[in-house]
Amino acid sequence: MSRTNTVIGILAGAAIGAAVGILFAPDKGQKTRKKIKDGFDHQKDELQNKFNQLSDQVKSKFSRAKVDLESGFDELVANAQDTKEDVIAALEKKLADLKAQATAASKK
């Protein structure tokens, strides 16, 4: 955010400086008003461009974060599936061992 505030401060300073310079220039009122309008339009366009760039950067970062989150979630689901299968296999083996022990105990 500090970078954004700096850019906004610089643009505001440039706009104010340009406006003050134009106001004190020895031109006719109509020319001065046109220069002020042109300067304002130029600064507005620059600010809009900066806003669009910042917006694109934010969208890009959110897009990358979304992809990373989806990838991490898919990996978590895959690991959970593997773990589930391991637990089922261990339980089936334990059940088979218990059945064998029960059969051996009933034969005694």
C-alpha cells in the first residue's frame, strides 16, 4: 500500500504544481482554462491507467492464489484418499488376524 500512496502523492503533487503554474502564467483566461482542463484530463487519464494496472495486479494475485488453493486442496483430497485406503487395509488385516485368533481359540 505504501507504493500506491506514494504514486498517488506524486500524481497529486504534479497536478497541483501544474495547476499553480498555469494559473500564474501570463495567458488569456480562455487559454488558461483550456490548459487547466487539459492538465486535469491528462492527470485523470494517468490516474485511471495506474488504477487499471493496480487492479490487474490484484486480479492476477488472486487468480494465482486461487490456483494454489485449488491445487493444495486437490493434493489434500488425494492424500486423504491414500490414507483412507491404508486405514481400510490395516483394519481388514487386523480383522483377519482376530478371526484367526478366534478360530484358534474355539478349536482349543
